[in-house]
Amino acid sequence: MRLLQGQPDGGLQLDGGFQMDFQMDQDQVRELAQQAREQAREATEQAREQAREFNEQARQEAREMAEQAREQSQQARGAGIGVGVGAGIGVGQNFNFNFDAFRTPLALGQMNMAATRPGMIRNDNTLYGRGLTALDDHHYAQALDDFTEVVSRGGPKADGALYWKAYTLNKLGRRDEATAAIAQLRTSYASSHWLEDAKALELEVKQASGKPVSPENEADDDLKLMALNGLSQSDPERTYPLIEKLLKGPASPKLKKKAIYVLATNSSPRAQQLLEQIARGNGNPDLQLTAIRYMVENKQQPNRSQVLMEIYASTSDAAVKQEILNAYQNSHDTDHLLQVLKAEKDSGLRNDALRGLGENNGNAELWQLMQAEASPEGRIQIINAMYRNGNTEKLTEVARTDKDPKVRMAAINVIASYRAPNMGETMASLYASEQDAQVKRAIIMHLANQRNAKGLVDIFRKESNIDLKKDILQRLQNMHTAEANELFLEILK
């Protein structure tokens, strides 16, 4: 078809008498634009949710690997061997696990790959999250396998997995098994927060008994998502009662998350009130975590940090506490992190709060905690957190004055990792005032790792212990430096 000429009305006259009119109806333009915006929001939310699940899985896997490393360290110490992680390997040294080793993107990816290798034990969070994803994708057989395995382990996710197992069985048309799973939930987890959801699910199972599974129902949730989204934009006030009913009913994970998202993206007092109620635990644990995450992202809510603190103090759920700690860390809220540290007894959560202070320039808060901490183990934890904010002045003071050699060694290990230009002089100064032989060996090792021959030569000349002098010479032999050669000649003369 050949273009002939432009037309006065803005169209184009084409060969054969056809005319293409490029004037598009404005309502259609607006509709397409709205659809594009909605698709963009959906894509953004999906990416955020995937990132959250990935980060939570990675953190859990890192904790498990840390625990394995601690157990290996205890076994090694029982055999008379000390291990220094992140600072080399030395005989008789105190073990300090470096959590930072698992925080790089590469390490996180390697852990997730390791979790899926044959023969590797996958953690409950990974299986549980995979089951929810399979459920949303209508892959019910896969979801059932994952939830069944989580239930069999009896961990903190077991009651939630048991609920979703019953939900999945109902979707498969296996009503009797679904009813049995609900009964097991009531019997085995009598105080579970999933029991209210289980009541609604049980009612649905009874209503569906004797009816065949209908493939058309698979798309119901997708239609409900579209309807919920449309109504929330045009008439949000009518949406809230529907959302409350939906959240208390046997809906899919995807649909319930979408309902909370609708609340989170609406700034009306009613929407924010509902969101806060769910975040405080008015719903199952999965919904509570989702609501907390959305509250964290809502920077316009002025009292959100205080609300999160109230939730933290009122719950015993470690996952909820962890989510709130992550929020405080990401928002640089050192005041609330310090409040947590003063009241929290769980060592794992305390470590996470300490890391939060360390990564947010919490020098003053950490030093305040350091002065008040009585146990050597507690002071070592604080030192490991101080590593992240580079307070070498305070660390050097600890390395010089603390009464416990394990604490002094921990401080020295952290100081050595900075590799500052004057680190050799600092290490030599600490060596001169140190009395413990094992701490001295740690300083020798760090200077050798940094190939600081001058520092080693300086402390050799002042050292009287023959074993330590031999240790220094052995390390200098591999350096091939002018300072080392001069010392060798001096000894031979």
C-alpha cells in the first residue's frame, strides 16, 4: 500500500481509498495509561516481595552456617585447637565468627545455591516460602510436598505450614485430608495464631464437600485481585470491609498480600488503622509480617517507629522481632536499637541489634554499652559490632586496658582488619604493653599478614621470650625484605 498525501483532518490518504485516522480517543489513552501504571506498581511490589523473601532466607541460612561454625569451633577447642576466623589461623586463639563474610551478594547467592543442592538440609523458611510461591502459581503438588516437610520438622513455621497444607489439600479436592490437617493443627498447636484462619477454612471445606474440583476456580483469585484493585481506586471506603472479610477468610497468600498492599498504599486514617491492627497481630503471622514490612516502607506515618517498638515489646515471635530490627537498622534508628539492646535477652537478636548500631555509626551507643557490659562474651559481641563503624580509638583503648585477654585479642583482631597506614605502630605499641603470650602471638600474626617487617623487627628487639622471638623470625624468613635481612645479619654477628 503506497502513501499518497496528507489530509486536512490530520489523517493520511492511502492508495485504494483507505484512510488511517491517528486521532485516538482520549478516554482510551487514559485507560491505557492507568493500566500501565497499575502494571508497573504490580511489578514493583512483586520485585520487593521477592527481595524480602530472598533477604530473609539468606539471613536464616547465614545464622545456621554461623551456628555450625560455632559448633565446629567448640569441637576444635575441645581438641586443643583454636581458630581465628577472618584473621588467619593460629594455635590457641579465641574463635570470633565474622558474620560479614556472609553479607556479600556472592556469598548470599552461594548459600542459596547450597541450600538446594542434593543432600543439603534446606531451612524451614526456604521450604515455607517456596510452598507459598507454588501455591500462588497453582502448583499444588509441589506446595503440598514443601508444607508437609516443614510440618514434619516441627519448627516455628510448622503451624503455618499445617494450615497451608490443609488449604492445599482442599484445593486438590482431598476434603477429608484437609479436615484431618485442620484437626491436627488444633490438637498440636492449641495456642496457634492460625486457628482463626483454620475456622474459616474448615467452613469452606465443609461447604465444598461432595463437589468436584472445578478448573475454572483456579482463576478466581486473579479476578478478585483485579476487582479489588479497581474498587480500591474508585471507592476505597467500600473496599475496607471487604478487605477485613477477605483477610479473615480462606483466601490465597497472594490475594491476602494484595489486600494489605491496598491498605498500605492508601493514606486515609481508616486504611492505616487497619494496617496497624494487622501489624499488631490481628491476623495470622504471615499477614503480620507483611503488614510490618509495609508500615516500615510508609515514611509518612509519624509514629511508626514507636508503634513498631510496642509490637516488639509485646511479641515473642522471633521473626516479627527480626523484621522490626531490620526496619530500625535500615532507617538508622539508633535510639530504638539501643532500647532493644537494654531489654532483649535473646543472644541472636542482641547480635542483630548490635550490628544495626555498628552499621549506622552508633559509636556513642556502642561505647556506652561497652562500659556497662560485665561479661567478656558480651564485650566481644560489642567489639565485633564496633568493627563496622571504624572506631579505632575506642578499640585501641579496649585492646590496651581490658582485663580479659580474650577481649583484648578480639579488639586487636578488629583493629588489624582496618589496615590503616599507622597500624604497624599501633600494633607495636599494644605489643609493648601486653603481658599475655597468646595475645602477643596474635599481634605477631597480624603484622606478618600485613607484611609489616619493620613492626616485627621492632618488637623482636624488645622481646625477651625466646619462643616468641623464634615465632617472629620464622615469619620474617618468608618476607625477603631489607629490614628482615638486616636483623638476620645482626643476629649472625
